Amino acid sequence: MREIKRIGAQGDVTFKRVAKLPAGVQEVKRSGPVVVAHSETGHHHIIEAPHVLHYETDNPLVGYVVDVPGTRAPVDVEHLRSFDTHETIRLLNETEEPAVWQIIREREWVPEGWQRAQD
């Protein structure tokens, strides 16, 4: 397992520690794991930790996760695929404050324009 303190990636998803949530984000209500990167083929990148809040933006390539203050529990990002899976990464928070992580999906150019990179 790789541990990330400031910036790291899992496949086509980059996680970057930022100071705070930007204005205009919207919390996503959970009924299971946080799907930080959805894949049409079903091999999502997920966070099971129940203490993590998930936020969307107007940009489908950018989102955020925040750990709830006081939990100090690990935040592991898993890749759901039975073959060629990406190694689990742990988003570390070594402070007493909540950690805010920006989630950035890669994009690629195709003749029709920019699209989300296919992992």
C-alpha cells in the first residue's frame, strides 16, 4: 500500500491535498462507498471509510473528499478490478484538522474534443 501525504495517483485519478473546499461544491449523499472515479466497465476507484464526505463540482473531472474531524481513521482508496488492479493508496492526514483532497480525473484529446481518459 502506498501512503500519500500531499499528491499521488491511482491509475487515471490524481489526489491532491488542498487547504479547503472551494465555494460552490455540493455534498453527495452516501448509501455505500464513495465512488471517487466511476468507470463504465465497473472498475471504480472507491473509499469505504464511513467518516469521509464526498463533494461534486460543476466540472465532471474534479471532485473532493474530506475526512470528518476527530476520526483519525485511515482513508484507503481501492481499485475494484480483479485483474491489472491499481495498488491501494492511503490518503494520510497527520494533523488534527480535516484533510481536504481534490480528486482530478485525467482527460485525453479525441477528434470529437476532450474526454475523460479511459483507464
